[in-house]
Amino acid sequence: MSDTPKTPQTQPRFSATFDPYTLSEIRRAAATGIYDIRGAGAKRKLPHFDDLLFLGASVSRYPLEGYREKCGTDVVLGTRFAKKPIHLKTPVTIAGMSFGALSGPAKEALGRGASAVGTSTTTGDGGMTPEERGQSSILVYQYLPSRYGMNPDDLRKADAIEVVIGQGAKPGGGGMLLGQKISDRVAKMRCLPKGVDQRSACRHPDWTGPDDLEIKIAELREITDWEKPIYVKVGATRPYFDVTLAVKAGADVVVLDGMQGGTAATQEVFIEHVGIPTLAAIRPAVQALQDMGMHRKVQLIVSGGIRNGADVAKALALGADAVAIGTAALVALGDNDPRLESEYQALGTTAGAYDDWHEGKDPAGITTQDPELMKRLDPVKAGRRLANYLAVMTMEAQVIARACGKSHLHNLEPEDLVALTVESAAMAKVPLAGTSWIPGQVQY
Amino acid sequence: MESLKFDLAATPLREVNQYLHSPASELNGKHVVIDNPNGAHNIAVGLKSDIKVTIDGHAGYYAAGMNQLANVVVTGSAGTGVAENMMSGVVHVKGFASNAAGATAQGGLLIIDGDAGLRCGISLKGADIVVGGSVGSFSAFMAQAGNLVVLGDAGEALGDSLYEARLFVRGEVKSLGADCEEKPMDDEARQILVDLLAKSGHADVSPDSFKLYGSARTLYNFHVDNAGAY
């Protein structure tokens, strides 16, 4: 036995820049020659609602009794021009998701769940299905660049119309539905050959700028005799200017989707590197409305990473009138459920991380057009789960609002919030907790 | 045919369109003349009855947009998006048409006697368009189904990213878009062309003077080797 002391070894050190995920993506790109396509929204760590806290009532504020005193949750959307605004019992709505990206039973379940709690659901690329209309008491009809399945009869059947200019996962991008999800029914609805990759345009075919948009909105109003609220949906990039232009073009409601908002399929590089976080988008949007004297007159719906009642309350406190959920609603239906772990493993992933929604192999039967997989989703049971979840979110938001002394969720305000980080304080324009400091704002 | 006249210089557009949205049972068979359109936007949009409408002059954006069943004539020229997303019926522009004429139209027939601007028949989804003059660049971009007949010339990138629409052009094509190629004129296509020429007042024009263009279908499913085509 040698007396020579053993040289201590340093641990293998991974690069923070070239982390294991990055290395795996380089290898994948080198092997395939094609960028990675996936569903869902941005997965990177971003400043978010978790970085904000509410200041509950104390000596200087007066709370409401948790189980006694009323805290309203309803919201009316489309009060600016529409003859028939829509009245929701909860400010949590279901975001646009297409039949095609989602299975028929999944769309039905979304309608059932939303209707059970008195909120709206939204169509997507490909048009409106009778099942969806039948199960959705309040249905918003998306008017998209591709105009796949766009039908004036469906426009008249809708309760509101959403002109989609962009979405948070891919502002400036179109859509893609890969051939394996273009079933006979989807192909017929979209007027495409079966099995081709369906490309959705990134720009509307018959208007190009805000002046044209004003005429387009007027056309939609004329066709529907000024009855329906008209929303304009934008992906969060330059929210102050986009909201200003949408309002000038005549929108009743602006939908603002941050980069955590999901998509059925697009390039990973697009999802993670284009657009801004939801938290960063809300205050400029609200500022735009306030500067025009239109806050609460043109309603603001915020989406992108809304997960629970605290997120709802925070979005509303920052000035939104309502929120929309997509990814969270799919999880409530049964997406990424750990009980399907062995099947996710067989697809090379794991429960909670499955995002190859474009491939149509979803073991939960949600993001698929495979007849056998679709059968796995019971739309009645899944709709019940969604209704439960929506009810919980609403109650959670009420818990917070009452603690802040508010008799309606819309009475929440930025003054009820503080931030945990400098970044979130700057983005949300609320003080860093324990200070009166809002980065970027001059104190006089 | 019972005739009715609206003067857009005196009557708000809303009132005219509201009347034109009356139940089909009240409108079928009627002829409505709209005087003094003076380039107003959204005239006669969303019609859904078997009615004849004459817009006597020039129309702005989206004239006869989303038309169903109705027969709409614009005696002058039409702005952007005439007959956009038409489902059925006939829209006839006797003058020129601006950009995106017949965009996304799913059915019916759009006749333009003069020229049409950029992106004529963009995302066409089954309707027929006959243009007596020429069409601008990017016409029939991503056109999925239906027929575009051009008696004059076509601009750049005709039929870019085309799906299954047929493009008949009599004159010069400045350039073809990605995945668009000349096709042999088979009997079926020739008959479609003959019928459309007859329906649009061009029965005297020989179908043999046209070339047919369609999709090469090489971009139907993404492959990295085709990335340079985009």
C-alpha cells in the first residue's frame, strides 16, 4: 500500500450554457436536420404571477368574511358596441383551441365544463363543430388568418367573434397541423387533401394593417347586424401599441396572450424566443386602455400561464377583466396524467413533459384524431373535472379578494400587490415587497 | 321582378344591410338597386337569400363579402376583398377589382370584367373566379380548391404553395410560385374552363388559348430537403 496521498478529483462539471437539454437538442438537430416542433407554451423559467404577493387586510384595510359576505365574480364582455354582450358567471374563460388539434370528445368536454360554471369556450382553426356549439352555452368563434372552415352561418350562430391576429406562443407565426392529424373529417372541414401538412397563414388574406382591420371589424359587425361582441386577440409583444390599435379599430374586447400560452404545434425556437411573458404584458395593455379612457369599457382578457385562483386574482388586480386558460384546461381534462406514465415512457417522454401534441398519439385521447385514442376520453367525466377546476379557481380568487376587502374580483387593484423580485416589480409596476420601490418609476 | 332602390347618399349603410338581411322569404326574387355607393365599404355583406343587388357605381372594401345565394353586380370597380369568403351565388364586378378579390371564397362565381390586384383568389377554398383582364402578384397563394380563370396575364409568384385549385391563364405568367407547375389540360379541366367562360360572358374565347397550372405537391408534407423552396 502506497503512502502517496490520492489526488482529490473535482466533480464532473456541466456547463450552465451547454446544459444537458441544450446538448441533447444539438444532437437531435444534427441527426435530423429539422427544427424541433412541439405543442404547449414557453417552458423556460420566466417572471410570473408567483413573483407577486397580495397584501391582505389589516389595521389599514377592512377584510370581508370568508364564508358570509358576498364577493362577486361575474363579468360582462362586449359592452362597447355589441347589442348582445355576453355575461359570464366567472372571469375564467376557455381559450381558443381547434377541433383538429383537439379531438371531438375533448372539444365537447371543454364545452360541458365551461357551460356548467357559466363561462365561455372558444373555437379554433378549422371552424365550429355541431358538438361544440351544442355543448357550449356561450361560444366564441375565432376568425383566423387561414379561414379554415370559416362559415357565415357559424358566425351568426356564435355568441362572440374573436379576430385572431396572433397568439402568445408564436406572435407573428402561422400554424401547422401535421398530416397525421388530418383525418377525413378534419380534411373536409378545412377543404384540404387528407394527410397533407396543413399550413395556417400568419397574416389575414384580405387585410394588412390597423386601418384595414377597422373595416374588417365593421364588416363582421354588419354581417351579424351589430349583435356580437368582437374580440381582437394578439400575442404579447408590444402590448401598449397593439391594444391601442385594436381599440382604435373598434374592438369590444382585447385578448392578450403571453408567451406561456400554449399552441398545438410550432417550432420550439419560436415558442421560447419570441414574445414576452404574460406578467410583462398586462400593465402596458391596461395603460393603453387607460390613456384612451377605455379601461373597463373595452374589456381585457389575459391568457398565458394562468393556473389557479391566485393567478386569476393577480391578473385582475393588474387590470384585466377576465382571463383565459388553455393548457390548464387540458390538464384538468386529463392531459399529462401520471396514471398514463408507461405510455408516455413508450413515446420517449414522461407525464408532465409530454408536448408532442402535433403527432396525434396522445394517450389521454385529447390532442389526437386517432379513433381508438379518442375513445379514452369520456367527455362527460372530463367536462365534470374541468367544471370542478374552474369552480376551484373562482373560489380561490374570491378567498384572496375577500382577504383584501373586495366585494367583487374586479375591485382588486395594483395597490393590493407587492413583488418578490426586482424584475417582477418592474414588469407589474408594483413595489418590491417591504419597500416603496417600483423600478423604472421616479419617486417625487 | 319587384325592384327597390336605396340611395346610399341619403340612407345609412346599416339600414340598407339590415334590409338585405331580412328573412329570405321576404327577399327572394327581389331586385335591389343601391345608388351612390361612392366607394363605401361593406356594401351588401352577409347576404343569404336569392336576391339580385345592383351596386350602381364603385364599391369599397368587402363588397358582397361572405355572399350566400345572392346575385350581386357592381357596375363600377370594387375595393379590397370583393366577395371574400363567398359561399354561393354570383358576384359580378364590371370594372376593376382591388387586392384579395375572392379571398378564401368557398363557392359561387366571382366575375371581374377588368383587372384584379394582388392576391386574387388567395386561399381560395372552392369558388370559381373569372378575371377578364390580368391579375396581380401572389394570386391564388395557398389556394386550396376551386378555379381561377385569367384571360389576361398573371403577376409574380402565381399559385405559391398551391393545394388543389386549378389556375387557367391565357396570357403571360411573370413567374410561378413555390410548388406551382404547368399541368396538361385534361378533358375534365377543359370542360370546367369551357363552362366558366360561358357563364362569365366569354363564350367566344377559345379554351385552347389557356394554359393550366396546378400543384406539384412536393410541399404537401414538410421535408428538410425542400426548405430552400420557402
